[in-house]
Amino acid sequence: MTFDAREMKQLPAGQHLTCPDFPGLRLVAGPRFKTWTYRYKSPVDGRMKQIKIGRWPAMSLHAAVAEWEKLRAERDQGADPAGEAKEVRAVAKLDAERERADAVKAAYTVQRVCDDYHLGHVRLARARKGSAEVDRMFRTMLGDLAGVPASNLTRAQAFDLIKSCAEATPVQAKKLRAELGAAWDYAIDSGRLPQETPNWWRMILRGKVQSLGKKLSGKNVGTEKRVLSAQEVGTLLRWLPNFTALIEDALIMYLWTGTRGSEICGMRGNEVVLEGDVWWWTIPKSRTKNVKRQNATDLRVPLFGRALNVVLRRKERYGDSYLFAAKTATVKPVEQKTIQASVFGFQPYCETRPEWVRPRLTVTHWAPHDLRRTARTLLAALGCPDEVGEAILGHMKPGIVGVYNLHRYDVERGEWLKRLDEHLEALAVAR
């Protein structure tokens, strides 16, 4: 049988043509194409092998014979054309895979690591305010490092970023370092970064980024946490009527309950209920700082003295709605920063609105949150056990204690907040 043009054209799929003049040369018909191949016994391992030469009719018989002669000569010299071609394809495939892997690594930048961590963990595990703050840090503090491939990040690059941030805002630098370390852990756990990728953020500047303390009037005033003394508390209580009713009432709630500013500002009338002879304010878990903690519960706060008077007076006015409502067209609670700004406005060192003549605080250098710390300190001074004091503040018990001790301390809360009420009133009249 020869390679006749007519037979070649009519060759059905699945069949092949050969010619004794060209041993091993075949024309193989497939479903769509007819292909020239060279079939031979490998001189390397003795197995029958086959290598494609080209497609017919694009490759003519004469061209196929020429290629067959070249391959046959290589085979006669001890080479294995099909094996060599396979090795070439394997190397090309490996190179292509490496290029794709390098492209993926290059595309997975520091910014993408941060975005994945924020969307996959932070947004789900933290309150909206905390989640937004992490997103803001990642968007504004990474600088040119945002576009660097995460797997290529060097220790020096990580060091330089945190060091430059620490020179201006050390507290923010510490937070950024911690969040980036967590983001790297998340990326490695998810397999988006190779397991061997070093987490430089956990290694650099450990314990070396220290807060300079807050500034007032352009001067550092240190890092010490402010707690008002008993005498200062009494002085402040007598000064409180100089504030607006809303600010005075909010500050009273800080001192008499030890609750957080966000909890006070979001207080609703339907959260306050008389149980027996005690009014209880039940703060839903969804509004506490422990909202994402699995074992957390609603925070129950017994109300006494001035705090009870504030709540009942506002409940009579606002009903079941927000008791600390903002003066806006829509019904919403006053913002915590409104309380903070108002207190700052009465400090003697405040220089905003110099044309406004107002009384100046005689107890200075404090913010509303310091009153929560002061309430806790006063409770300790009265002899309140730590576990009760922490329960009043809404702090969860740490470690294994929080797993096994599920006591809610409702009776103890009532006992010690009533004592705090009596103590605060005594301080208010003391001179």
C-alpha cells in the first residue's frame, strides 16, 4: 500500500495508512484531522513509541517523509525522539505553572491580605465601629507597601512602616502592627500565603513602640489613666448643673452605673423595668462591647439615687424610645462624641469658640470615660470584691473562670451600686 492521494483523502476516522518504503511512517485519521506520525521501537527501553509529525494536507507527503527521515536517523543513533519531546513538554508545563504561581503571588499584595482579613474575620467578629477603624488603618497607613506582593515582603519593609508610623502616632502604630500580624496569620491559615511565609509583624519592634501619652494644648501630659479623687468627685458633682441637662444626666449615669458611654447614649425606655422594689436597666448583649463573645449575656444594671431619677424623668418624657435623644429631624440617640466635646468645651484650656463666655471646670484634665474608671475605683475603695466590680462594668471573666463560673451577681450588683450611690451623695455635700 502506498500513500495515494485519493486513499489519503477518503481514509475513514480510526484507520491509518502505511507504506513499506517508509517503515514507521503513518497517516492516522481522527474525527477531525489526519495526522502524520512516526511509530518506532525505542532504542532506550525497547518499547513501541509514537511521535506526531504534522497534519495532512497542511504537511505534504514530501515534507512528512523529510521529517520522518530526520527522526529515523536520530533513532538509529540511539536517541528517543518521542521521549525527548515529552521531556520538552514537561519542562514547558513546569515553567508555565511557575509563571502562573509567580503571577498569583505578585497579585496577592499586602492590601489584598488586609482586605481578606477584614472581610473574612474582622467584619464578622467585631462591632461596626471597631471594624470600620481597622479598615481605615489599612486604607490610610500602608502607603506604598500596599502594592507589594505579600510573599515578597521583607523584614526591613515591615520595620520601616511601623517605625515611621510610631514616630508620629505610636498608639496607632501598635494597633497597625497587631492587626497586620493577625492578617498574615489569617492568610497563611487560609492557604493564600505559603506556609513558610514569615510573619514579620509578629517579630519586629516587640515591646519597643510606646505611647507618648495624650496631648493638651500641644503638650504631652503622659500616659497615666485619669481617676478623680474623692474630693474632685465631690467638687465635680456640685459643678454639674453648669452643663446642659443632657450632659449632666449622662455624666451622672457614668458615675452611678459605671457603664460605657455608648451604652448610656443608646439607652431606651423599654430597657428599664421595675422588678420587685428595684428598677433594672437591661442592656441587650447586641449593644455591649461583648456582642461577639459567645458566652456573653445582657448587662443588667440596678438603678439607685440620681441615676434612677434621671432615667425615670427621661422615661416619662421619651417613653420607650431613646432616653438620650439627639436634636435632629429623625429619632436617634445622641452621639458619644457629643458628650466628650461638651466636657472638653468647659475645660479651662479649651480654646475653641473664644467669643463664648462660659464657666470653666474647676476639676480639669478628665474625659467622660474617666468617670467610669472613677466609679470602679470608688467601688474598690469601698471594699467591693473584684469579681463584683468587674461584673458591674460588664467585663467578662477571663480564662477558665469564665467557663465554669456562670454566676451573674445580680444581688451583689444591687448591694454595691446602692453603696456607691450613698458614697457619691456623701461626697457631693462634703466640703
